[in-house]
Amino acid sequence: MYIKVLVELSAFNIDKTFTYHVIDSLKDKIQIGIRVLVPFNNQKLEGFVLEITDEKEDYDIKDIIDVVDSEPILTKELLELGKFVSEDTLSTLISAYQAMLPKALKAKNGRNVNIKYQRMVEIDNLSGEITSKQQEIIDKINENGKATYTELKKINSSVDTLLKRGILKINEVETYRAINYSKINYPRHELNTDQKKVYDEIVNNLNNNITYLLYGVTGSGKTEVYMDIMEKVISLNKTCLLLVPEITLTNQILKRMEARFNRIALLHSGLSDGERYDEYRRIKRGEVDLVIGARSSIFAPLENIGVIIIDECHTESFKQDVMPKYDAIEVAKYRSRVNNCPLILGSATPTLDMYARASRGVYKLLRLPTRAGKAKEPKITICDMTKEEHIKNSNISKTLYDEINNKLNKKEQIILLQNRRGYSSILMCSNCGYTMKCPNCDISLTYHKSKELMRCHYCGYATKKIDICPDCHNDTLKDLGTGTEKIEEEIKSLFPLARAIRMDLDTTTKKGSHDKIITAFSKGEYDILLGTQMISKGLDFPNVTLVGILNADTSLFIPSYKSNENTYDLISQVAGRSGRSEKEGMVIVQTYNPDHFAIQLASENNYEEFYKEEMQNRLTGKYPPYFYLAQVTVKSKDYELLSKEINKIKTILENKLPDKEVIGPSLGVPFKINNFCRFNILIKYKKELDLKVILKDLIDHYKTNYKIKIEVTFNPNNI
Ligand code: ADP
Ligand code: ZN
């Protein structure tokens, strides 16, 4: 017996199967989709069995060393899906399979995530004399027919005697690491007329692979509709897959789901590797009806999927930015085709691209135009920072200051958004203009005051803050720009009695800290929640009646064709956090560009007009959705070599793609990350034709050149 094995190395030059021989004693264990241990260039590597064959190749074939799994870890659907992902994104096949699996199941030698076992005690043979202490033990076991050794030992130690006498026996039973969430009561709502329409449309098409764009304003009751649809699907003995952005994947949404559903699996980065492994096994064994997770859970090994829902589908994090650079929405479309079930893309601010597809009928558009229940749309006020008084030289305008005080007096809660973490963005010498840069990346370090550190937000490099300018030796270093840490300091000094808490990447590194902050805030333990975009989406706090955006211009001036759209989104999303129950909400948007159309239209909640105007910009600039984009990134540590190769590549692409626009090369932003210099070439096109074949050829051509790395990103986020 021979098998074709895909080994764990993710380099383009080894991304193919290698044939191995299986010795007789292992033959019975071989199945497609299991992992095996094989010799490879003097190493022992793990790999996936993709084919079983009787044909011998005409080169010297080695024996496999061992079999890793007893059952396939990649289902038939996932094996095919991996091929689709690898072809669609021009990634290695092994990187696609690895991305689909939890760490415990990735092909990787020396992993240390184990199955947890528990010692369960049962009655084996009840005979002879039993003391009253021993009877207590037996009674406990009789409650459920079995009990854990640990709990029996807590009652008294006679469990050991009973085991010795053969009255009791121990079984090692596989268990799952318990993820404990406290249950809440979340009232079920009768769907309103609009919600009912959406529900009916989808439930009447559960056996069609239609992609729906559910465009519902924040608080319109999308989640409520999802739950009713999922309930229906589960009643038909099918399963549901619900994707939400990582940052909204909090206890909050889970508790709401748990109030309604029982057999739920949760997959997100806050879980330990062991917990993830357990959740994965539960899913694979068909022990769950509903999987809730972030991007990678689109690969959950669910069978018989009845509906796939991607909430906040406009979120950029549904696209992975490292290989395999897949878009969870494209993967979802594939799985909805295979499972013949609907895909629901839900958002209050669909991307222009999605809305354009809906207008063309590629997606079916469903609407929830008003807030559900008693809640009204919040009132949005634009605050012109060029004219407004800043309180005590802070970043807080008089308007916002007064309103915060007003809400504090009424015991209502406030959310403040500052889209940059750290204290200030950079330290600059006001004498000579020196700024401190990352040694690995071509980018300024961000000042983090609480730890007196300078950090690189790209590679994580950190160093102690300096007080004296190394260039001119003066103590004239000033902090420029404003991060969440600095705002926190201002809030504390302007509102000394208010209880404020900060939520950003720096305060949520510890496991569970994210949830802790959210729970404390929703219990009213804090008056003000201050944070980065991490707090802009999905959260539902009924007592929040004021949202302040401290600087709406931050996103406007990020050089990207999507900056208008991102600004519009940010304002609408954050605004959606205000006034979610009976109390009326308000939003204050501080900006130095009060007349900018994205800010104006967002404050009027006029998506249609924004869409019209921005589509015109996209047409003029030849950007999506009128043109597709493919970005070819060429990286190397050797700058000389890179600058030579990049021009060659540009010429090749121009010659091979006469019908497409080939733009660049341009410098990567930042140019250097982790010591790799980067150039980009952008391809704009209307029809894909043989683009992927040509790009694949290019990648193949550089396969054996270890000094040059080529990556392709389709419709990248950061352009
Ligand atoms: P979305 O997901 O669109 O932001 P949610 O489903 O979270 O909206 O609903 C917003 C708020 O309105 C929630 O507090 C929810 O409980 C409530 N709600 C949803 N549907 C109804 C309804 N039909 N009647 C009354 N309240 C509702
Ligand atoms: Zn760096």
C-alpha cells in the first residue's frame, strides 16, 4: 500500500504530496484525512494522507514511521474545501489545512495539547458488609450511576477501600474542559412586522443556497431574527454556523444564545488550546447544533449545515491577512453551496461592494429599516473642533464635557471612542525633530506611558522610553498625537468622581479580561467605557445614552481608498451603541472636518446618499466594486536584490496581463517589517480571466529562490 502525504512544511516548493510506503502492520489504520509521521530530508514530519494508491512511483520510496490518528481529522468536505481555499487565494495547500484545524490537530510534531481524562467510579459488584460511611459513597454513585473519584474522595476516604474490595471500579473517561458561563435570562421577543418578513423569506428558502444581505440598522433586531431562524433550522435536525467578529465575540452574545439554545460550541482566541480542541471534538462528533465563532470557525467540522450567518459582515477581520489569505465570506459561500443552505450576511453598514452586489441581484437584499422595540435612533451632533473650546487644553470639547456631566448626573452610562491605543502616537524632539523608530520595521514607536515603554505596533518590539534626545542631547522630547491612555488620564482629571475603565489591546491581553470589562460595565460598576474600535461593534448596553467619538478624523486620513467608507462605518457603528433601550441616546462626533461628506452623511444616517457619492469616487479612482484588486507583495531582506527583481516582475506582469492595469511598484507601508523590505504591485481588473494562472506561474518561478518571497492578496484590506 502506498499513500500520498502532504507534509507540514508550508513553503511553495514543497507544497505537493509525497508518496510513502505503508508497512503491513499499519495498513489497517490508514484512512484518507488522518495524519501520519514520515521521514522527510532527515527529519520526522507529520503530514495528512490525501490519497491511497497501489501504484509505486519509480523512485526510491520510504516507509512511513507511524500513524497519528485513529480517525480522519479532515472530513471529506473539509479536504475539498482546503483545495478550494488554496486555489482561490494562491496559498499553499498545507497552509489551508492547517488554518482549518485547532492547534491540537494541526500537523505538527511535538504538539502538547492532550485529551483530558477523568476517573469515573461505578459500582462493579455489590457484596459483603457495607459500613455507613461506605453507604454514603454508594448512595452518591447511585444518584447518577457514576461519580468522579475526586468528588467521592471529598465525601470520605472509604472509596479507596471499596475499590480495593472490588465493589467499585474505575473507568478513565474522556472529558471536555468545562467552559463555564453564567446563564442569564434574556427575554424572547415576538418578531415585529419587518423582522417577520425577513424570517419568512429565509425560512421558506432553507433548501436554497441563496446569499442574503440583511441590511438592518443597529438595534433593528437582526440577532433576534438569527435566533428564530436558527431555532427553526435546529428543529429540522440541521446545524447552524454563526460567525461574529472576534472583538464582539464576548460573553454577551454567547449568553444571549445560551438563553435559547443548549448544544452550543464556541470557538475564539480567548480559549486555551485544550478548550479549543474539546470544542472541536464536540462539533466533529455531532454533539452541537450551533457553532459560534470568529473567522476561522467558518471551517468548523459541522455536518448537515442548515444556515450560515455572518454578523457584522462588513468587518475587515473576516479576511485573514496572512497565508492563507482567505475571506471567510467566500468560504461561507462555498459551504452554503455544498450544504445547499442559505448564507445570511448581516450588517448595519454593508460595504459598498456588498451593497452593489445586492443592487445587481447577486445577493438578495433584506431590510430592517428601524430599531426594534421601543428604542429610537440616537441623535448625532457634529462638534467642530476648530471652533469649539477645548476644556483645559484636553481633547474634550465643551459640548462633550457638558453632556458627559449631564449623563453622569442622571446616572446614565457613556462610551468614548479613541481609535488609537497607547499614550501618544510618537515622541518627537521639538528641537531637532528626532523620532524614535523600530529597529526591525520602518515605523515610529508608540509611547505607552503606564509602562514607560516605546512599542512597535507591527512587530511588538518594545524598549524603555528615553528622556534625552539621542541626536541633539536636549530634554526636548514631546509627545504628539493622542492615544487611549492619554485620554484616560484626561478623563480622570476632568471627571474625578466618574468611574472610568479603558478597553484596548493593552488592557485585554490576559485571558478573560475582555469579558471582565464588559461584564463590569454592563453591571454598572463603571460610568465611562473608553476604548478603541474594539468597543465600536455589537455590544448591547441598555444604559448607555451618550457616545462620544473623540476624533473622527483618525480614520479619514489613513491613506486608503476605503477611508471614507471606514469613517462612515465607524460613526454609524459606534452610534449604534447609544440609546438601545427606552432612554433616548445621543452621539457627539468631534472632528476638524465637520463638512466632510462621510461625516455629514453618517450623522444624518443617510447610507443611500453616501453610497451614491462614494460609488462615484470609486468609479473615478477605478476601485472596487467597479474594479477588482490584486496586490502582489514582493519581500526580501536583501534590498539590492529586491529592487532588481521587482522591476523584472513588473515587466513580466505587464506583458502577460495586457488587459489589466499594472500599477507600481510602490513601497510597502511601512516599507520594512521584521527586517523584510517590501514592494507592492497593484493589479486592477474587471475580468479575472487567467489572472490566477499567471500569478501562480510567477509564484512557482520564484519557488526555489529563497531570498525573494512573493505573496498575493486579492482585494486587500489595506490599500
Ligand atoms: P441588532 O442585532 O440588529 O443590533 P438586536 O437583536 O440586538 O439588534 O436587538 C436590539 C434590541 O432590541 C435588543 O435589546 C433586543 O432585545 C430588542 N428587540 C429585538 N427584537 C425585538 C422585538 N421584536 N420586540 C422588542 N424588542 C426587540
Ligand atoms: Zn517593529
